[in-house]
Amino acid sequence: MPTETIDLAAVRADFPALHREVDGCPLIYLDSAATAQRPQSVIDAELAFVTGANAAVHRGAHTLAAEATDLFEDARATVAGFVGAAPEQLVWTSGATAALNTAAYAIGAAGLVREGDEVVVTEAEHHANLIPWQQLASRTGAVLRHIPVHEDGTIDVSAAASVISSRTRVVAFAHVSNVLGIVNPVADLVALAHGVGAIAVMDACQSAPHLPLDLPGLGVDLAAFSGHKMLGPNGIGALYGTAELLDALPPVFTGGSMVTTVTLETAEFLPAPHRFEAGTQPVSQAVGLAEAVRYLDRLDMGAVHARERMLEQRMREGLRGIDGVRLLGDADAERIALCAFAVDGVHAHDVGQFLDARGIAVRVGHHCAQPLHRRFGPAATVRASAGVYTTEDEIDALIDAVGAVRGYFGAA
Ligand code: PLP
């Protein structure tokens, strides 16, 4: 899809937060991988729900409750459709962290991982797709193994083939790492997992906002993503699953809204997805997220990806050209527009403050991926990440500012 199909001026006009200043400078928001800004239509959709139809769903006989239920279930169908899934395959959660924890607990409770079994993750996972599997392994007596990444940041697929064995029950991996920005070889990992009968779990947090995503087409069994990274609200995300696996998994949280019959001794649970959604639901957030994916659909995810690839190449080439800047995992691979880098002689937090004083918002630290940082060396890096609203000029401003960092701190 040609990049001209996105009218960037019109897109930017849709995002109120982009028009503020920081320290007298126009905001340059390059932290979309942490949380993306929201277009006015998402804010309006949430507001319209709260002011017009605010009620609890799936209970109550009154008009507002019926309207809220329709909006909530329509939102599910819309968001499921965005990732190629049927509505019953999409479980609402409070975010990707909750979705991945739900997956790990339910898999353990179903007895699908037992003592002596193996659970495999990659070295490049966000803690949200690492610690739940560590905890599952320690609860069950399973062994956690990892697939290494090459120096250029790509997954070592041949090592994966030897790490994944007949003892493997789960293979959990990010579609796109939140530090490296590289699109991982999903087809290879899914084939290796399924070849030994293991469950393939994908963290789609950093792909859902940037690439056309067809979860059934990718063949993963479970996947997770977060609303606030894809132009939507906080407090909402989803666990996608194949119908077969969701039917086999028990609920993790129990209580209201997820049952058919309850006695003092027992409870019968609704089918998926409702059986995983105990309690009062985040309805305005679901409505907002549905509007966010409608917004992305209107832009066209193919066009979004093409434009962000162009931004990614501009950012990477610009940063590569600066003396003393080291990019983590610098492979020429398919990517999203995200670069993590270290500046020789200057702490990442100092770089972040230097950029902030120029209105440039980036993330600094280990980005919830300590093992990956340990593998590459620096304890902390600077991460710049673009969104649908990022301009070429903003990327150039980042490159100019980073080019001045070492001189400013006397490290050049
Ligand atoms: N996975 C990845 C790759 C992420 O980037 C993040 C957020 O930073 C998460 C999981 C966790 O998402 P959330 O904090 O929205 O639950």
C-alpha cells in the first residue's frame, strides 16, 4: 500500500495530546510502544458511553443495561474481526499482562503442564511473557528453557529447533519484541511448537498496532494484546484463543457473570469467552478499543505498516550514523518503527532528560526486558518508538538531538 494513502496532517489533527508543548517545545511523542496517544473519536466513544449508556452488562432488564450489553458485545466482534477472529475467540482482559497470566494459570490448572515437562520462551520477552511462565514452571515442577537471539537481534531458529523437544508443552514468544522491534519468525516457531504437540502462545502487544494481524492465519493457539498500545484506552486488552483450547481451559477468576448454575457447593461455568470474564466488565474501555481499531482499519493496516517501515528505516539509518550510538539488535529485518540504543559514556536516563528538554518523549530503562538487556550488555537503553501520527520531521529531530548528546555531556 503506498504511503501517500495516509493523510498525516489529518491524522495528527485527530490526536489532541500531540498539540501540547513540553518545556516550550512542541511535543515529539516517540513513546508509542509504551502507550500510544488516542484519537478524539476514541475519547468521544468512551464519553458517549459514559454519558449515554453507562450500565453493567449481561444483567438487568433496563434499557441502559441492554444498550451497554449490545455495545460491549459489538465491541468484542469488532476487535475480534480486527485480528481475524470470531467473537467467541476473544476474551476481554485488563491488558496483555492479565491475558498472559490468565493463559499460564489456565494451562497449569488444566494439567497441560506437569512436573518434568518443559516450557519454552525466547530470550527477548517482555517480563509479562516471561514471569507468568517462570511461575507456571515453579508451580508445576516443569523446566523453563529459552531460545537465544543472535547478536543482530533475530531469533536463533536453529537453536529453537533443538530447545523445543518432545517434552515441550508451551512455546511462548513475542510477535515483535518491545526492545528489538523485529518481527519474529512466527511460522517457524508455530511449526516447531505444533510439531511436538505444544501450545503456541504469542504476545502481539507490539504487532497489533502496526501490522495487519490475522491470528488464526498465523496458527497460534493463544495470543495477547493491550488496548492502550493501539490507540485505545487503558484497562482493556484481550486474550485470543482457538475455540478448541479455550473450551479446554478452566477459568482463572471466578465470581459473577461467568456462571450458569451456582449452589452453595458447586458452580457451572459459561462457555468461552464469558467463563474467563468474572465480575463487572470494563465496558467504556471495550467501546473505546473498538473505536480505536475502527480508526486503524480506516487508515488501513497495510498502509500503516508501509509508512512505519519508512520511518523505521529513516530512524535506524540516522541513529546508525551517529558516533558512539549503539543499536540493540541491528538486523536488516522486517520491523516496526522502534529503535533501542545506548550512547557511549552517557547514561540512558541522562539521554532521556536531554531529549525531554527538547520536547522529545522517549522511554529509558530496561523496558521490562532485563534478560535481553543483560544479553546485549547495557543495563538501560533509550527506546524511541513511532505511531501512526509520527512524522519524518520528528524522526529527524530525534536524530539531530541524539547527535548532540555526547558533545553536551562531554563524552565525545
Ligand atoms: N508485552 C509487550 C511486548 C509489551 O511491550 C508490553 C507493554 O509494555 C506488555 C507485554 C505488557 O502490556 P500491558 O502492560 O499493557 O499489560
